[in-house]
Amino acid sequence: MDNHEQFTRRWTEAQPIVAGYINAVVADFQEAEDLLQNVAVILLRKFPEYDAQRPFVAWAIGIAKREVLMARRHHARNFLCYPTIAMDNKNVIDNRGHR
């Protein structure tokens, strides 16, 4: 059995478990689906590094955890921060130019 076939068999068994983990920790369905696809691509690329003596599911979940953490960091960095003054009602100007 070649590497591609081995990966396909192992991923077919692990995919529902990895999807369950990602869906449990990521609230947005579409983001969870995107992360699952990213994890699958990473696993395929790194499959030659996989130690067959260890459980594939555990390896896949480990990579999924890292991807979830990276996505959270990315969102935290890109979170829009509004200056306090803009959120203070006393400083908001209405459409007639009044404060």
C-alpha cells in the first residue's frame, strides 16, 4: 500500500473525530469547515513525518489544536479596536451636528 492510500484510509477513519473536535471548539460553522480542510491538507503534506507506531487520530488532533490556536491568534490580532472616545455617547455627534 503506498503513502497516499495509507493516508486516505487513516484520514477517512479520523476525519469525523477531528471534525467533532473542531466543531466543539469553534463556534462558526464555516470557519470550522475551513479549519478542517486546512488540517487535512497539513496532514497530507506532513504524512511522511507521521510515526506509524503512534495513533493517527492523536496526531491529527494535535495538528488540529495548533490550527485552532493559530486561527484564534489571527482573529485576536485582527479584532477591531475602537478608541474609547468614539464609544463615549457624550462625544458622538448626531446627524444634525449636535453633541
